[in-house]
Amino acid sequence: MAGAIRLLTQEVIGKIAAGEVVERPSAAIKELVENSLDAGATAVTVEIRDGGITYFRVTDNGSGIRQGEIRMAFERHATSKITASDDLNAIQTLGFRGEALASIAAVGKVTCTTRTHADDTGIKVQNEGGQIISMEETACPEGTTFVVRELFYNTPVRLKFLKKPVTEAGLVSDLMMRLILSRPDVSFRYVSQGKTLYHSAGDGQLESAVFSIYGTEMKRTMRRVHGCEGGVVVDGYVGIGEGARSNRSHESFFINGRYMRSGLLSSAVESGVRERVMIGKYPTCVIHLTMPYEQVDVNVHPNKLEVRFQNEAAVAQAVENIIRDSITDRDALERPTPMLLTEEERPQLPVQVTKTVPNVSQTQPLMVKSQTVPPMTAVESNPAPAAVPVMQRAPIPTIPVMRSPAATVQRYLEEETLPPPLSSVPETAVQTPMDGEQVESFLPDAPKPMKLLGVVFNTFILVEYEDHLLMIDQHAVHERLLFDKLSKAYDQHEAGQELLVPLVLHVSRREQELLEDNKAVLESIGLSVESFGDQEISVRSLPMILGQPQAADFIRDILDQLQSERGQINMDKRRASILQLACKKAVKGGDPLSEDEIRDLVSRMIDQQVTPTCPHGRPLVVAISHRELDKRFKRIQ
């Protein structure tokens, strides 16, 4: 039988409130640092020992606490940040409930030292378990310092549920990382076990804050994003390519300066960088959103880490569009992935290629180096100083085209209806330049010559451009070209290929209904089906890349999607199906290509200025600089 109803004591109420606000040291530090920022601090130092369990300190140069208000500051629901209920509709401060200090003091031993600009001396207050035990004047700089010892000393059950000190310290480090990224205008210093881990410049530049967290190497892979759409201003950095991570722990979002977790924003960013991040990886991002305060509800979660938007769809669409536009590169040669052979100074990426690139078919073609490696010969003791040919023209061996049940190069070219091969290679040899002579290339109007050197491992096409050696993945390039072609056809509703004789397939009544209900969507991806009897369908057109033998499996996949999505084809799955088709039809690594096929593949990559990655996020082009090779061969230091 339940006991009598009675009021809880203030001590119990305080501990319950502390359990909601102060889950662990990182939560307490978060509340105190947010108070420092609301007080106008431009410099904040956080120091912890043993993960913050036995000791942590937060020092700021903010406005301080008035001596006459210091007792009130330790009371529950006492705050200077809101005065009326209407203020909750447009919260512009980080803390506002007035529970933080009272909750921390209820479960820890707190010493507060503070001084305002108007006071000549400061005041030092000691509070243990929610009770002020001493208060005295003291000499101290303007601002506030909180020292908290023995957190949860009077609530052993909560202390028992804390993790090991190293784990708790990791959570504080994560917190400090977000705080630094949230406020580039504030200089943060973070010390753990006497060692400074982070120290930000506080110069107001987001770039400086990102550098202080991620360093030079990571920042090199991050791209600046900026734009405004639908009243939402988006600014920040996104790490793609090598900057991607295996989880979402490095996705940071800030709404009006406040760090938030948001599945909605994560999905929007990941959609915006699609095809620039490998499958199974997630982008690193530091994204700041600025929008009217009344359109955001931050009072959703006790520790204010979750957010609700008035118009979630519009915000997500704005973020996705701005990020996609900011990172769009329509030329794989513009941003190749750099390859480093040494651990020394990192070279800069190549100078951007001009956008006015002539068609390969209109210029002089180059030779593909013979794939037969000649035997090594003895080096002459006094070699002649004459120029050595770059590539010997003496006859290029015929490269056989691989024929296999899975795929053949000839079939790829026939299905894609590629332009006719370029004219045959002239018999004149290409020589190295002498006295600055311009080398013939298939891009003579480019800032510097571009030379097609050959292929290694029947996979990587070698090209010399400016002072870089470019390695082009033939499979990734062909896959990108196919994917773009299929996507464009689907978007223009021209993906269907009529069958001379309709294909009849047996399905269940439920599957027949699903296909009928989604007839319009299916036709947009080139699949036209009609009911044919009680448990059969008639397939009248297929996506143009599919052959009739593949039709049944494709339709089964579509039915599985319809059933799993409760009658709707998910756009991501639609894209995945296009990607799979492109991948299956693309030239594979290891497939021998003729010289004309190689030059045609490279020329189309340049002419169409394709995205620098394949649909899976793998790079198309990898670059090694001349300087990097010189360093590797010890020609320079």
C-alpha cells in the first residue's frame, strides 16, 4: 500500500533536479561554459582532472556576478536571462532555466570567485551540497571562476554509474571541440591532467577554429560552404573524400550559435555530399545555421541538445541545396586527389584547369606506350647529350579485347553508342622539348601540355599535366559517365526502351496491385507494366540499359522496394538502382582497352567536366606532383 502524500524536502528536490541537468562532468562543464558565454566572455579556460570527476575548473573574463546577487545565483530557477513566458518563444541565450548552478552545487563542492567591472574587490563563495558555507571578499580579476570538486560525493549511486576517468575525459574533449567550433570569436583553452589539448585563437574566423580542432591535414580535405535560402543562412566546412569518417561523430551543427544534434540536418548534409563520400562513410562537417529565433524551439530536451524547426522540410532542403552547390566541381581534373610519397611538407593541389577545354577529336592524338616492358640494358659510361624520345613510336602492339560472358569492351561501346573512334595515330614520334619547345598534346590550348602516356595494370590511365602525373581509374570514369547519362535520362523521363514483344511475368495479386498503384512512378524510370490476367503482368518497356534476361530480377527488386516502403519507391533506392546498373555496365579494372578507347574515355571525361568522384564516392583522378617525385628520389631535400 502506498504511503501518505507529502512534500519533498529541498535537499531531495535539488538532487532530483541535478540528476536531470548534471548527468556527468561534461554536462556540468557545458552549463558553466554556456553561462560564461552568456556573460560576454571572450576567453574561457576549462581544466579537468580524472575526467572531471574529482576536479574541474571553468574560468572566464565575462561580466561577473554582482555581490548582492551571489546568493540568488545558487537558487533554483533564478536567472537573469528571461523575465516572462513570451521570452521562451525567442530564446537568444545559451542558458535560461536558472537550474545549472543550483544543480551542480547540490551534488558537488563548489567554489565561486567572481568580480564585476564596477566592484573594486571580488567575492569568494563556497557551497557544498547546495548550502553556502562561507562567503568572503577576495582579490581577483574581472570575471568568474568556478572550481568543482568531488562531483556526486553525496549521491554515491550516481557516482557509481559514471564511466572510467579516461572515458569521461573524452566526453569533455568532445564538448570542448563543439564549443570551440560554435564560437570562433572566443579563445578557449582546454587542459586535461595538466596538458593543454585545445587552444583556439578567438579571432572570429571559423577557419581558425576548424584548424585548432582538425589541424592542417584534415582542413585540406574540407570545403567551405556558404549560402542563403528560405531565410536560412548556412556557413561552414564539409569534409569529403579523404575527410569522410566511418561514423557521424564528427558532424557538428550549430543553430544561432548553439550546438545541436539533428538527424534531420545529418540527412540533409549527407544528401548534399552524395557521390563525394564513399559508401559506408560519413562527411565531417562544421555547419552554422542562422535563422529567426522564433522559428526554432531549443526547449525540447533537458540539456538543450535537440531542436525543433517550424518548417523542417524547408530547412533540410535549404541545407542540402547550399552544400551541394558549394562543393560542386564539374571537372575531375580541377580537383584530383593528391598522392603523397613522403611525410614531409604537403604540396598544393594543381592549378585549376581552364574550363574551355577543346575536344580531343579536334587535336593531334598522342601515342599510348607499349605495354611490353623492354629488357634492361647496361648504361653507357658517356651517354650522348642528345634528347631522348618520350615514347618510341615503333609499332604499338595490338591490344586484344577481352571477351567474357560477363562483359566485353566491345559490348560496352555498342550499348552506349559512343562516338566513332578517332583517326588512327600518325607515324611521327613525339619528342621531348628542346630549348623550351612546346610538346604536342591533345590539349594544345591548355595552360600547359597534357600528354597521354599509357596504361598500367589495364586499370590506370597515366597522363602528364602541368607538373603533375595524373592516374585515372578507367572503371571509375566510365561508371561516372554511365551514371550521369542514366540519371539524366531518368530525370527527363526518357529512360524507357519499348519491347518489340511484351514480356509476361507471373506475380501475386498483392504485387500486381502494388505495380498498378505506382504505375506513374515506374514509368518515370522507364518501366511500363500492365495487368495481364489475374496474376500476371505485361512488361512493355524497360530501363534502356537493361536487357530482357535481366527484366525479371529487376522487377522483383522493384517489388521488394515497394513492399518495404509501403507502396512508395524511395528516391535513395531509385538512385542506388541506377548506380548498380552503371557499375555493372562500366568497363572494369583489368579490362584491356585499345588506344582509341582510352583516348575516347579521357576526352569525354574532360569534355563533360564530370564530378571528380564515381557514384560510390571513389576518386576518378589521383595526382603525384613533380616535386613529390623529386623528393622521393632524393633529388631535392
